[in-house]
Amino acid sequence: MKRGGQTVRIGLVGKPNVGKSTFFAASTLIPVDIANYPFCTIEPNVGFSFIPSRKPCPCKELRQRLEQDGRSELDDGRSGSICNPRTGSCKGYRRYVPCMLVDVAGLVPGASQGRGRGNAFLSDLADCDALIHVIDVAGTTDSEGNPTGLNATKEQAIEQALSEVTFLVDEIDAWILGLIKNGWSRGARRIQAEGVKGFTQFLQERLSGLGATFPLCQRAYDAFAKNHKDISAPWDWTDDILTLLASSLRKQLFPIFVAGNKADLAPEGVIEHLESLLPYFTPCSAETELALRQANKADYIHYEAGSSTFELNREQTVSEAQRKGLSVLSERVTKLQGTGVMKILDEVLFDELSRIVVYPVQDENQWTDGDGNVLPDAFVVQNGLQAKQLAYKVHSDLGDGFIKAVDGRTRRIVGAEHELSDGDVLRIHSK
């Protein structure tokens, strides 16, 4: 884990004109410039996507308990939800939690050498916990992001998609390589004098601007040493060996997940082939997701972000052109079994980054804060986080003065080292 904050930060990367900004807009509903030319995005767009938690909001249990106590006059305006989210929302006991997205300017080959936006692009990634690499699986753009105007064959689309995956990894590896080569002789001397610990500290110092921690660099070096046991002493390492080290560091610093955008336009067989080759690959159609969410916002349809279906709002009058457009969207979402946009965000956040959602409260009986708000806070935290660590995330004073915590469900007192589980409700007692 690189960052100490509560909010997960995911970078959207890829070459120009693959649909990154459309993916961003579809995920956040923040209007951005979307255009069919390279470097439409110059400065990174930053916004929040709200992703439903895996487990139902605890307000479902609370409502059931209150109804059993004879309090059945509760408002049903949100399909049963009775919590008061300070951030995000809750409907039908689905709690939507924030994830920060950073839409970075398009990357072109040679960025590590200064092409395109060069290091400015790469620096935009520094604080990201993970990267979603948006690629064009329809083969509609060339290596620079320029529209080809051609109908790509299956083979052409696959070749172009795989080249996009390779070049991103190569550029980030080259960037990290440049950082660790600067002062390399000093790093080699440190491993001679201080051993692996000193060398790991050197790596952490060189990569601190990218959010590198000592444990992260230790894991990267251990993996590198395990996979390359027969290499020479560090002071004799060539650029090829240093590139292998840079690659190991990149995997820890920037785990990459591939979003195969324009999947609805891909030639037959492309998606299946890429799924067999790429371990972290999700087909998607950002354009479809954006259109569905905009239609839902305009009240033409009833659509839940990430769903594989939607319903027409029978109370709304739509034109023939709008009806045809909605029919196309229906065909796309049926073909893809969803749009893939929320699916990859969910998988990155909860599976690959191992996040859970916990609910700190001030009243362990009513599950409220000091003002009587029900379950106002939903914190997205690392799986395995301990009670005292949660206290620090709520407020440093709570952490410093931590006495105990109380499980809101069982009323059981737990200590500082108690590991939290997904969906926990916790009251923290502090001096």
C-alpha cells in the first residue's frame, strides 16, 4: 500500500483517442472535453466515481431491528435505505463509496524520453494506487492515437491492442530505470557496505516521489532476487539487469489493469483472444456507459450503473430517433452483458487492491454520529486494517488517545489490534 489516505486513487492511462476521457466521464458524470484528436486532454481530469460496496449497507440490519421494535414509520424514499451518507449515497441498501479517478493526458511511445508530455505525464501517475490502462480493441487508432479510418481485421486489432499494452509497460519501466540509474554507483556501494537493507533504502529514496515505501521496495527487490538468482554483483549490473529491477519495482508501484474499450466495435474473436492472453483484462464500452447514465439522468430510462439491463421510463415521451438510439444501447449492453466500466472499477478496488468498507460511529446502539445521523461515514480501507489504525484514519486525536473499540453488531469490546472485516460497524473510545 503506497498511500496513507482513505481514498483510493486510480489513474486512467493509455495513448490518445482510445476513450480515456469518455471512461472518466462515464464513471464520474463530470463533463470533460471528448474529441477525436490526440492530446484532447492536457492537464489531468480528477473526479470521484462512486462504486457500490460488496456487502449491503448495515442500515438494512438497523431497519429490520427498528421495525421489530415497532418503528415501521420509516421513509421508503430510497428503496428502504435509512442511512445518512456524508459522502456518496445509499439506495436499496447499496452503499456507494468514493474512488478517485485521474484521467491523464494520452501517452505516446517515447514519453520517458520527453515525447508528448513526457515526464509531466508520468508524474501525474505518482500518487496512484493502481492504473487502468484503456486500450482500443477495435483497431481504430494507430500507435500515436490518430484515427486510421480503416475497418481493422481481427489480426490487426489484436496486434495493435497488444502493442499498446507493451508500450505502456516499457515506458513506465524506462521512467523508473532513469530514476534508479541516477546515483547508481552510490546504490551499489550501499549494498556492499550495508547489505540488502541499505540497498532497499537507496531504492526508496530514489523513488520516494512516486510514493514508494520501504516495505514496497523490499517486496520488489525480493521478487527480483528470487527470479534472477544467477545475476552478477550489483556494481556489475548492466542496463538490461537494471531494467529487470525497474520492472519489478513498477509491478509494486503501479499495478496495471487493462480495460479493452470499444469492445462493441471489436472484430469477432478479438475479445476472446485478448482474454486468453491478458490476466487483468476487462472488455468495456465507455461510450455506452456514458450514454446510459446520461439517459438515466434525463429520466428517459431506469439504469443502475454497471447493470446489464435498463428499463424505459414509460412516463417519458421519446422521439423516434431517441427510441432508435436506446435500442442500439440495449443491443450493446446485451452483447457485452453490461458495459464493463463499473465491473473493472469494482474488481480493481475490492479484489486487486483488497479494500473493504467499514462504518465508524459514535453510538454503538443507534449507529449514529454525535448529531444523530445514521451511519454517515463509510470508509474504504485496506483489508486487515486494525481498530486503532481506523481510529487514526477518522482523526489523529482518536488514534493517539485510543482506549478500546466496540463492535456495533455484537457489542463486544475489541482491542487496538482487532482486524476489521467488510461491513463492520465500530465505535471508537478515546481519551
